[in-house]
Amino acid sequence: MSTDVRPGIGKIGAGVARVNFAGVSKAFDGTLAVDDLSLEVHDGELLVLLGPSGCGKTTALRMVAGLEDPTGGTVSIGTTVVNDVEPKDRDVAMVFQSYALYPHMTLRKNIEFPLRQQRVPAEERARRADEAAATLGLGDLLDRKPGQLSGGQRQRVALARAIVRDPKVFLMDEPLSNLDATLRIQTRADIVSLQRRLGTTTIYVTHDQVEAMTMGHRIAVMKDGMLQQVAAPQDLYERPANTFVASFLGSPGMNLLPATVVDGALEVDGVGIVLRGAPLRIADGPVTVGVRPESASLTATGIAASVTLVEQLGAETHVICTLVDGTRVVVRQGRKAVRPDLGEAVAIELDPDYLHFFDAATGDRLADDR
Ligand SMILES: Nc1ncnc2c1ncn2[C@@H]1O[C@H](COP(=O)(O)OP(=O)(O)OP(=O)(O)O)[C@@H](O)[C@H]1O
Ligand SMILES: [Mg+2]
């Protein structure tokens, strides 16, 4: 990876900046916040840690920063096990949800602050702060104080303060959650282009799956402290390892329908589903079928359902249906589709090319290798 575009170049060429979790656990009295996490973040990668509130994302990140000690396993940065390395010696920069800027200092002083702590000489401090500010489009604002900035600008100052240090690793914990929707999308793009340009290994925590899909080279999905799957965004979307990942990703998530396999044929709610190709190679009995909203449609014949809600989003419409057995199925319609009425009796067809199969008991993905 080229390092010549990095601001304040110097120490990094020294070693690869991968981050490795090897069987890492963190127990707070009674709660296992992170449970036997094994995960390697590659050098130069932006890895998103994704999962619902309380699943252990922040705890995992704080163990890399040295703000929490693992109760088991080892955390490495580069080739060094850092369990016993002081936070200040880990060469990581963390960006939090709250910007935590010093209100009485100008932006320049805020951005330079970590360099002052490292006793970098004034001239070099100024040069590196200028570079970092320019990188984030803050060049004209350096004499202002945080109170004179918008939320998005403040978050960019927090980012500038992180990059000015030229750390081995960026750790970002939901840095966009205080921003409004428009600013979030813009700052999200800014962070992605910055990360791709600097090539700094980054762990980015979010519970927002759209953020995860758009930002990550790979996404690691967590639930209850446990890693569920780690894969590139599109792979995660197309081959979720279990029903949790399937329903967490996508907006709305994948529909999960109880079904039955009979002699290699599939029945949902007593209705035979026409499959293309060979019969299913799944044992007879109950199975969970997954289908994304865009792979379900309303047709004349199919699985009987009634319409419980119609959500119009402009470019598309989500028709929320309820099957006879009470299962909820969301159908995504394009602009041209005829919208059904509330309460209308409809029939749902599933696109046989885009079905997923999961173990009805464990929720684990079943191979469909027909
Ligand atoms: N200092 C602490 N003492 C006790 N329990 C804690 C502590 N910090 C976190 N926990 C618990 O550990 C679990 C994981 O918390 P963590 O903050 O890592 O979750 P998270 O995935 O970041 O959630 P969120 O999306 O809400 O920020 C939670 O059950 C939480 O209550
Ligand atoms: Mg958190």
C-alpha cells in the first residue's frame, strides 16, 4: 500500500497495521459483553462492526484502544500483542459519537491538541494541522471555536484531530449518529474517501446496516457478544450465515417463512412453491425459507395473505402482508406496480432464484447446492 499521501508520514511504514482478536472475551460482573471473538482486521481495511444495541461493539473497540482489559484472549496490533500496552502507546486514534472538542479552543488548537501532548514542535504541529484541516475541508475555519460550527463541521474536526496523529489504526464508534440524515450521508462519503485515500486500518462501529453496507470493505456482524459472520457487504447480503444476519441486513430485512420440505418439494402455508431446477437436497421436514422483499411479488395465485400496511417511500412501496398463520411478509414494489388496498386479500409469489434456506431449529444456513 502506498503511504506517500499520508499526512505526517513517518512511523507507519514500520509494520503492518492489522488488528487481531484471538479468542477475546470481556466479562463485566454477570454480563459477557464480548464472547470468544476471533477476527482479523486486515492492514488498510475498513472493517465495520455491526449489530444491535448491547451486542458488544463498543466493548470490542475499547479493548483495541486499551480502555478495557480483556478477561480472555489476546488483542494484537501489527505483530504486537497489546493486552499489556498502555493506551497511549498503542498508536490508535478513537473518534466517538460525541465530538468531545474543547469549547474554549480554536479549531487549530483542538486539532493540534494530540500533537502538543506528543511534544511535537510548533512548526510541525501547524503544518500537520493545516494538512489535516485541508483534507477535511476545514481550512477556512481554523480560527473559529467549536460553538461557531455546525454539527457536521464539528464531527469533521474530531476526524481531523484523529488523522493529524497519523495513527496506525482508527477506531470509530458511531461517529455519525448525532448528525441529521443529509449530513450523515455526506459525512459517511467523506469518511469513506478519506479512509481509502489514507489507507489507514479502521474499525468502524455502527448499528446502522446501511452505513455498514456502504462503508465497509467487510462487515462483522455481532449478536449477544458473539460474532455471527464476517464477509464483504454483498456476500453478506447474498449469503447470510443465519436468520439473524438475514433479517438484520437489508431495509426491510429478509422475510423468514416457516415452510416444509416434502420429497424435495417446498410448501409454504400449504402452498406448493414452484422451484426451478432439481428437487431440494434438504431433508424432509420443517425448514425456514428466506426471501428478500425485492424477491417477493403480489400475483394472482400464490401464498394467500392480507395487506396490513402500505408504506410509500417515493421510488418504491413496501407492502406489508400477513399470511394465514400470522407470518409477516414484506413485498417491495417498484413505481409502476398496482398498489393494493389495506385489508385486501392478495397472493404472494416468491422468486425461486432468490430463496434462502435455514435450519428451522438453529437458524443456520442450509446449503442449497442443487
Ligand atoms: N462498564 C460496564 N459495566 C457493566 N456492563 C457493561 C459495561 N459496559 C458495557 N456493559 C454491558 O456489556 C454489553 C455490551 O455493551 P456495549 O456497550 O459494548 O454494546 P454496544 O454494542 O456498543 O451497544 P450500543 O449500540 O447500544 O452502543 C451490554 O450488555 C452492556 O450493558
Ligand atoms: Mg456502543
